[in-house]
Amino acid sequence: MNIEYIIPKKKTNIHDFIKKYKNKIFIIKNDKMKMEIEVKLKKIKSAINSKLDFYSITTTEKGSVGVEYIFAIAFLYKTPSYENVFIKNISKSEKYSGSNIVKFVIDFLSSFKQVKKIYLHDGTDVSCKNSDDRFDLSMYKLLTSYYGFYQKFGFRLIVQNSEEDITKIMVSLAKKVSKYKIKDILENFREIIRFVEKYKNKTKIKCIEKYDKTIYEKPLDNLKDLMYNIGYLCFIMIPYKNYIFRKFIEKMNIKKCFILSHLFEILSNIDYFEFSYNKEKIISKFLLDYINFSIYRNNYQWKGIFMKKIE
């Protein structure tokens, strides 16, 4: 079987392209980047609503561990003239880095005269060296350089329905979290441990619902997990008590990447920030700010996704 090579050209008509290559396997070639990737194009029908049908371009090669494709693109043909395109996932391959794959896909999509906006959800993670552990790359980049992985390619974080740009809010929260002093976080966590040890299950906690940012109060019903999480965070932070949080996670990435992976996992599962009994209470400003930051970073349903305009 002869597989056709395609070198994308500017102002390509997407209707003609889909008509020609639907249900076919072909190779997208980018001479400038010296890259070529085999893909297939097919129509995906929704079992719920025909308005949700779309055309999909996916790679024939699988991505990194647990990822089905190197990239997957969805063209929603029910939207006006294919103006909006969704990148469903991006992964590095055996030959190409994740960054080069992103550039490759953007260059390919930019060749179509109808495409105006590219959308994606950011789930970028990377493997630790010499272990199977992975950590959130964009979270790390935001907290250390205040710049997420996809931002360097021109993507902005938006509210999905209104397309309000909230990138500045996310970066501002990242800066706030990154500048906390480890010694202050440790002192606050020790106060929480002493408080919870004193009142145990009589303690009430305030939490944030990450999908709509609702604050609610409930009894502490999982004392063991809370004590483990706070105790573990203290344990790994103590040797770095003279650092700020940004410098601390930079050191973790260099020396103990598997611990950094576990740190992000624990913090992502924490939704509580205030502990009280009767009129006594303790607030963790660090946890509150981290939760608010992670709500933006993880694009929970109440906020949005990343978007790039094609000029």
C-alpha cells in the first residue's frame, strides 16, 4: 500500500482536504522541522447527538506510556466553517520531543484557511529519571518560572464560555504560592497537627469544592489521612526550611524527583484550609492559595481551557 506524503500549504481548504483524505492513512511532512508523522483521518459519530459528530486526525503511532496517540485533533464541522479545532492530547514520541510535536501540530493546523482558534486541556506531565514516577510539568513550570508549558506556544487560559483571558490571574496565584517561606509553612502545619491531635474528630474543616469554588464546612471524618498528608509534607520540607517554596521544588526536581511527584499528588488531593472547634480556629493561607491556584491550573469545569488564535 502506497502512503501519500502531505506537505501542508498555507490557505488549504479544509473541506477539500477532508473530502480527499477521509478514511485514509497518510503522512504529514514538515521539511523545515525535518519531521514526518503518519496519521489517519476519520469521522467520529456521537451516540448521543449528531451535532457532536466530528472529524478526527490521530497518529498511528502510540505516545508515551499509557497514551493512545502522539496527538489527536478534533475538527467540529458543525461549528461555522471548521473555525474551532480541539487538540485532544499531545505526547512525545520515540523520535520527537513533546515541544516539537506541539509546534508540528500548530504548523499543520495553521495551514488551513478556515481554522481560527485551537483549544486544548493541559495535562502535561513528564517522567522522572530512573523511575516510573511522573509529575505535572506545567504545574512545576508555573511555580518556578511563572510560565506554563503551553504558554510558550502562544496559548492563553480562558473561561470556556466567555473566552475571558484569565492567564494573568493564574500567573499571579503561582507567584504568590511560590514565594511562601518553607519555615512559615512548617510552623503552620505543626499548629494544624497540634490542633487536630487535641480535638481529633471534634474538629471541623472548611473546604473548597474545586468544580465551582464553593466553600463549605464539614466534620473531620478522615483523621488518619489528614495527619498522614500534613505529616508527610512536613517530613520532606524540614531539610529545606531556609528555602522559599519555588526553590524547594527546584531542589526536589534535581535530587528527588519521585518525592516531587508524590508532593504534587498530595497537594492536588487536599481541599481543606481551615480547622476549627467552637471559637478556636487555624487557617492555612498556603493551602488556601495553593487550592485556588490549582483550580485555575487544572482547568476545572467552572473556568476553562487553553486557547490559541491563528493569525
